[in-house]
Amino acid sequence: MNTTISISKETRDKIKEFGSKAQSYDEIVLNLYKSAKERQLQDILFSEENTSEVKDALERAKKKWRV
């Protein structure tokens, strides 16, 4: 089942830059979506928020488990 969305010609032309002549807009948008999801995952995985240095984490583990 398909649906129609309204976008400007400028936006359509920008989207077209990401595909080839053989690709439909649906394929191009789906590839852009997949790329955005991968980037989102990379941002989460490589975020330094709430991280510790390895040596600090080892010290906390040694104290916690009295190793």
C-alpha cells in the first residue's frame, strides 16, 4: 500500500542527489532512513557520556569485589 506525501521541488531535488536514476524515491528515502538509524546507533555506542577510564573502572571493581 502506498501513500502520497507533499514535498517541495527543492526538497525532491535534494533527495534525488542521494540516489541513482534506477532508484525510486521510496528506495532513496528508505536508504536515507537506514543510514540515519545506523548513525544514531553509532552516536549512542561511541558517546562518552557516563563513561569511565578503564583504570578507574578497574579500581572500583577491585574495591567492590575486594580482589
